[in-house]
Amino acid sequence: MKTKIYVDNEQFIAGTTLKDEMELEHNNMALHSCESVQNIIENRQQLATALHCDLQDFVCTEQTHSANFHRVVAADKGRGALHMDSAIKNADALYTLEPHILLCSFTADCVPVIFYHAVTGLIGVIHSGWQGTVKEITPKLFHHLLTEEHCRPEDFHVQIGMALSQQKFEVDADVYEKFHQLGYAENFMYYNAATNKYHIDNQQTVKKQCELAGIPTEHIQIDTTCTFLSPDGFSYRQDKQAGRHLSFIMRKA
């Protein structure tokens, strides 16, 4: 099974699964977009084995392109791991202070944000498609973590995962206007007169949101792999039947 590991130290392991022609449904990890639920469970089980955890340690959400987040507790273990019905409803971000829980986010072009707090051990994942970005899901979650969980922003480390590149992220004026209204995304957009389309760098916009929340630039990494162009990528824009990557993080102890 192909995975990309971003962090693997004494405290945390984080990464993403990759498209893999040799695996069932090309290593698709999403129950909401699959040919066979059993195939997805088998793929997830392979991932669990590789990460030395149990499938019942996974926690998944019913992603709705919202700005809602959920604080995961031990009783949430296994939610969405085997059935969509048990997934956490109407949330696009998860965080927890609990060890031995694999927080999961599913993407095929959208921006996955994976993070940990070096002092408290808090971990989290965010699903930020363009709708989540303009709804400011990332800054809203970090504001909550600073004010309610008493985290210092300088102790966060953020990995922005593979996503649709600016070259391939073409939009019309209505989406451009939503990014323009944010007030800080102008440097991450350009207009192509030949096609009458705007091109947006969603990853850089999310990075800016992290910086505005107080996270040091040197603590933010970006995986510049384009999900459309790379053979390792699932792209909804390229194929509406595409599978999904699973971006994950777990606190080991």
C-alpha cells in the first residue's frame, strides 16, 4: 500500500494514502465514494496494520464542506470506520487530546490540513475545499484552540497536504469574488483572459489563514503534489467517480 508519511517521531505519526493501481479501487479510502464497502474496509485495514493501530481507532466525519469541527473523545473511537452511518455528522474538522486515535480526513482535490501541538499533544485534521476555505474553517478552528483549549499558536506544526494545484483550479467570477472578499487571498489568484477563468491557489490561501492565526511560517509545510497531475492523486475535477485519499494523524502516547 502506498502512503506518504509527513511526520513520524516518538509522539506523532501523520501522512496520507496515495492512489495505487495495485490495490482495490486503486487504494480508495472513502465509503461515500466507492464501488464496494468491503473493498474500502480492506484498504483501511491495510492502513491500520501499517500504522500499528486498529481499524476501531479510526474516527471519520460525514464531510459537508462546512466550517464545523468536533472535539474527539475516547468514546468516539471507531466512528465512521466501518459504516458511514456512525460517522460524526456535519463536521469537516476533528481534533483530540487523546492518544491512540487516528483522525481521518478524505480528499480528492480539496486541501487537507494536518496539525499537532508540540506542548499539549493535541492533534487535528481539517478538510478545506474552496467552500471550507471561504467559510474560514481553518482559522475558526485555530481560534477555538487558542481560546478554549489554551494552546499557544507558536507551538503548532501544520502540514498542508496534496491538493489541486493553482494551474488546475479554474473557477468563474463567483468563486473568485468569495476569495476576494476574504481580504488576504489576492496574491494567490490570477486571471486567464484566454479562458475567462480565474486560477486560485487554495493551499497558499490556507497557509495564509494559518499565519494569520499566529502559527509561525516555518512551522507550516506544503505538499505541492497536484492531485490532478500526479499519478499518485485522486482528482474529483478529473474524474467525478474518483476515490479519496485519507489524510491522518495519531498521537502515539
